[in-house]
Amino acid sequence: MSKKIVVGNWKLNPSSFEEADRIVKSLSRKKINGVTLVICPPSIYLSRLIHKKSKIVFGVQDLFYEKSGAYTGEISASMVRSVGATYAIIGHSERRNYGETNDKVSLKVKAGLESGLNVVLCVGEKERDVHGHYLSYLKAQIDESLALVNKNVLNKGSLLVAYEPVWAIGEKSSGPMDARDLHETSLFVRKVLHDKFGKKAFDIPLLYGGSVDQRFSGVLVKEGEVDGLLVGRESLRPESLYQIVESVRSTK
Ligand code: PGA
């Protein structure tokens, strides 16, 4: 698998464009080499944050599956592309919490890929149980979220899967999952993808997300055997995010 990747999911932050600009400017002064850094800010900031010469690439946290029409408040994949963003996070657990179903996620993944965006599909169980039922939950979530995706539309790295156990996300969680447990799960997710897409599954980078910080980022990638990370809170702190990028780079 090629270049590692770090995706920053800013969620509903920061509260002003000036603050967003300050974070991006501070990241732009760093030497970012050997790792793809994607920032997904609130989409209203995108067109002013994206600069052609920047090494940082940008994405959205969601998109809508229709191309145009009477869909108040929505943003299409081609609109995202037209401002120069190239990535889209789809199916984040916080959106699933508000009722986004696997069916809708699948429509969005399809629309994103067909318009030429790189799509980061988020999956992850809400809780773990000793009997391993979470694995069948995870498999169903992956299969259903990718139900409309034909392997012929996949290019190297155009679809990414972010495994984010919901219990490890956010301030209230007990922190990131153990890297050895991640390894077990990353093998499982790869197998599910292989069953669906065959050899094309090797073109799908696998990310981990959930309370990633600079203390654990390197070990999660290395021992968890993933191709990168999806970072929430720490992606709003340029210094921490840079340390995370560096730790990922040095896992090579
Ligand atoms: P967190 O969020 O790093 O703040 O736990 C991760 C995510 O929700 O993508």
C-alpha cells in the first residue's frame, strides 16, 4: 500500500473562519512529506481555505447523493469538487446517530465515487461483546454501506474505509482502542472487503479513528496494521496534528 494518510475531521468546529484559517496557515508552515494530510472543515469554510499551492488537501464531512434539485440545505458531490475539495467523509457515526441509514450511506458513497471524489466510508460497532456479535454487525454495516458500489468504479485509494469503534470516539470515551485489538479488527475488515471486491480490496486504504492523539498514533498504525488515521479533536490543534502526521510517517 502506498502513502499513509491522516484525515482531520473538524466536525462543527471552529466557530469562525478566522480561527479555521489560523489552523490551516499554521499547518501549511510545517513540512508535510510522505503522508497525505486531508482536512475536512465545515464545508462553508472550504472555498476560502483551499489554495492551489497548498500541500494540504481538503474534504467535506458529508454530501448528498442527488446532483441538483429541491433538496434544501444539501451539497452535491460535484459542488464539492467545484471548489477544489477532493475527499468526502461518509457515514460518520455522529450522522448515523441522527438517523442516517446504511442505504443512504450507500447512495452517498456511490455518488461521491462516481463524481471522482475520494470517499472515506466510516464504519464501527457501538459496543463490543464477548461473543463477537459486533463482528457480524460490522460486516453487515460494511456490506450494506457498499451495496451500490461496483468494483469497476474503484481506483487505487478512491475508496477508503475508516474503522471507528463508536465507544472509542470523543471526549467521553475511555480513549483509543488497543493496537493489538485493532490489528485483529483490521484483518477482519480487510477480509470483508476482499470477499466483496476480490483483489480490488488491496486498493482500499484502511484507517482507524477514535481518540487518536500523538501518544498512540504511531503504534496504532504500525501494530494495528492500518494505512492511516481519522482524527477528530486533535486535528484542531496544529501542533498535535503535525506530531500525529510525523508519527505516521515514521512507521514506514
Ligand atoms: P475523536 O473523533 O478523535 O475526537 O475521538 C474521531 C472521529 O469522530 O472521527
